Amino acid sequence: MLTADEFAEYDAANPQVWRAFDRIAHEMCASGQRRIGAKAIAERLRWDSGVAGSGEFKINDHWTAFYVRRFQHVYPRWADRFAVRSSAADVPVAVGGQGRLW
């Protein structure tokens, strides 16, 4: 099981993953989708980087729980688009120099 501290460390070292997750989640919300799967966003990140040939995104499936909670915290108006279950991501995490989040 991955911890919040491990996520914070990964996030700090890989800010491009959050930017891409945020961009794709916004696209999906703006398209009118009522239910969005965080794992689908992670798979799209992998697909997009694979198609581009960069292989830029090495994202552990366990990080998606943290990214979706971060998205819900930053954009509460779209929080209900994602169904979440209890996980290690249910604890406050300090990311991006923004102090404690969710």
C-alpha cells in the first residue's frame, strides 16, 4: 500500500503528471460526462505518452486515488463526477507547496 508521504514525494518529482491529469479531467468534465473514472484518466496518460513516443508517464495505479482527491479538493464543483472508495488517499496530503490538501 502506498502512503500519502510517498505520493507527495512522487508528485513533487513529477509535476507534469498532475498537470496532465488536471487537463484531461477538465476536458472530460467540460464534455458533460456525468461519471468519470480516475483510472481511465491514468490509462489515457499512458496512451498519450506512448503514442507520442515519449513514455513520459510512469504512473502507479495507486496514485489515481490521490490525484482524484486532489482534483475534487481543487475543483469542488466537479467533485461529484468521480466516485471514490475508502483508501490511503483519504488523509490530508501536502502537495505542490500548497500546504495540506484534502
